[in-house]
Amino acid sequence: MQLRELHRARNQCLNLGAVEIRKRVQRDIARGLAGFAAGKNGAIVRAMSPTRADCEALDREDALAHFRDRFALPEGVVYLDGNSLGPLPKAAPVRVAEVVQDEWGHDLIRSWNTHDWIGMSARVGDKIGRLIGAGPDETIAADSTSINLYKALSAALALRPERRTILSERGNFPTDLYMAQGLVAQLGNGYRLALVAPDAVANAIDCDTAAVLLTHVHYVTGRVHDMAAVTAAAHAKGALTIWDLCHTAGAMPVDLNAARADFAVGCGYKWLNGGPGAPAFLYVAKRHQGAARPALSGWLGHADPFAFAQDYAPAPGIGRFVVGTPPILSLAALEVGVDLMLEASLPALYDKAMRQFDLFRSLMDKRLAGRGFALVSVAGPGGRGSEIGYAHEEGWPIMRALIARGIIGDFRAPNVLRFGIAPLYQRYTEIWDAVEGLRAIMDERLWDRAEYRARPIVT
Ligand SMILES: Cc1ncc(COP(=O)(O)O)c(C=O)c1O
């Protein structure tokens, strides 16, 4: 069977309801085979040698292909870094210009009411909530992920006052660990951050664990934690969970309510395509909202901000986690990205991402064998996110040479070339072109130039 026939068969699957697709995706993950590569299809993909013509056919038959035109992607660029900064939705500058000119420029301060600026954190938060399995009034769009981590961690510790441990995994994203370190230093009084290997987290939860802090999809390996299982293990010991969804929200289906997750945070500028420095989000399960008292008790989280009372009284629901005046222009841009994401079906997107992952991997195995690349992404049981990483001892200059060629991925220390696969706009031919670009760079030793050794601040 040809690759395109397999793809057609998979597309039939896309005509199924979202619930059925999700079931299939979950079943595939459980089998450790994932999406397109499931069962004998996977063996065929790995055994065969896809050509560029196969990839063109896959693009023609891609049920999600029309979304690409909604983005302003520059000509001649293969963008594989939407897991760091999502590209510009074409509607974003239009919407931001409207907010600037009509709302700010004309309606001025009246816009807080007439254009519901005051409700934007909640409105955009609720929309994000639909992508992560949150119910209404459980999510706000606000602040940065780091700040939201602080809010969630401090609230969780306060809900378990007799406990002293925040439990996380070694290799977690630095800001998660740094925010926890800062908080325990601030609190003193025996608070500590305990780190264990990723697989050891569930067993390490004990009666002193107040909060389990994990990144659902790991930022380098794409490894996925079993949210429901870890949350259940935490709850069995009386602990709470805080999930970092930076590499999950907009990249793969997740169901916070079904998993009974307690808190979650995540980025707006990655998979949600909200723009550089877009507001992040914070989810607090409804059942905790009444008891969780925010450590950052700002005036806009007050029950009645415009009463200008001297004493803080938290707003009744998730609104208490809003701190100060929200960045309206950034929220407007983020809302465009989130609306676009809501038009697509996340299980269908994830299904395509997994097929593109397998295509990438298959091409790397066949066309770059023996050039020193080692897959660091998890491809087996436990699932994987929407990104693929390869370690190489010359990873940094290779990525610089690739970017100079218009193929944009990124580099994660110490030696990983990381590629985000964003099925909302990614073409199969781009996967082909990226791997071929890499092949040329290796075969012609293009990476070995002094100019590619220099390191700017952002990698
Ligand atoms: C897992 C994870 N958490 C948090 C962040 C960043 O947080 P912030 O938006 O506060 O810089 C990132 C950014 O790459 C991330 O990958």
C-alpha cells in the first residue's frame, strides 16, 4: 500500500466524531505506536522510503491543509518552531489595529465597559479552557506562565498547610523549578522542593507532599505524563497537582476535568499563536476556587475593585487570580490565535502531528543514517507531544546552518536540535524539505563555519 493510501484511510478516520478519534489516538498511545504508525501501518511507514512526491500527495489530501492560508508565513521559510513562538495569524494585525484605532483611539477609557476589556481575561481564558478540558469559569488568560506558576504553587501550598514538599521531576523546564525554589526560599519554615526521575514521581508522593508540579509534555523529549494516573496517585496521598501545559495546550487533546487536575498553567505564545510575550493562562479547578486565597492579591482580583476598599476581599471565583490591569492589545492578539485553534479539532490535529512525526523520523532514519543524530523524543509507550528532537554533538552549528537556509527549528542545551510540528499549518513537503536541508548541511559540511559557532542570547 502506498503512503497516500494509508493517508486516505487515516482521513476516513478524521470523518469520525472527535470523541471516537480521541479514543483511537489514546488507544494508539497506549499501545505505544501512535497515530499513523499504529500497527502494521507503522511498520510499512518505517519500512518504505517516502519520496517528495508522496509528501506532495499527502499535502493534497490533507483535510487540515486549508488552515495554512490563515497564517502569514514568509515565503521560502520552513517553520518548525511553533513550539517556541507560533506564527502570525493573518487576522491578528487586523484585530489589533481595530482595538488600537477604534477601541483605544476612539472610545478611549469607555472601552473597558463598551468593548468589555474588563472581561477579556475571563473570556479568552474560557476559550483556552475549551482546548484543555476545563469547564467554564475555571481558566483566566493573564500574566506569564512563570507568574501563574507562582500563583498556583502558593495557592496549593496554602491549601495543604500541614505539608512541606513540592515534588517535581529532574529535567523539568527551568522556570517551573526556579519559581518553586524561589517560593520555598521565601516561605522558609521547612518548605522544600524534591526532585526525582520522571518515572519515579508517582511513587515518590508521600504524606508530606503538598503539590506535584509537572510539565505534561516535556519541552525537549516531548514525553507525555499520564495526567489522570499521576493526579490519582497524588490525590490518593492527599496531594494536589499543578500541570504545566506549555507544550500541550493547542498541541494535543488533554482533559483537565476528566483527570481531576487541581491547577494548570501554560503559554499563549507557542501553540496558541498568540504573539511574542502573549498572556499565559491559569486554570484552577472549580472545587478549589472558594478556598484558594491568592498570594498575589491585586486589586483586580478583589470582589469589588471599584469600591476601592482598603482591605482585600477575594473575588468569588477564578477572577481572584487576576492580579492587575490586563494587557488588552496582547489579549486581543491571543484571542485571534485561540479562536483559530478552536476552529480545528484537536484530536485531528494531533493525529496529523503524529503522522508527521513518523514521517520525520522515518526520513531521518533513512536519509541521515550514520551522520551522528540520535532521537531524544519518546516514540513509545506513554505518548509524545507535537515536537521531535535529535541530539548531535555539533547540534548548535548545525541548527544555525539550517536556520541560515530558511529551515527554522531551535536548539536546546546541551546538544538537541528541536523541531516543532504544528499541523495547523505544517505541510508534509516541509518535513521532507527540512530533512533534505539537514542532509545537505551534513554532506557538504556547511555547519562547520566560524559564523555558525557564535551564540546569541536566545537559542
Ligand atoms: C514548559 C515551559 N514552561 C514555561 C515556559 C516559559 O514561561 P514564561 O512564559 O513565563 O517565560 C516555557 C517556555 O518555553 C516552557 O517550555
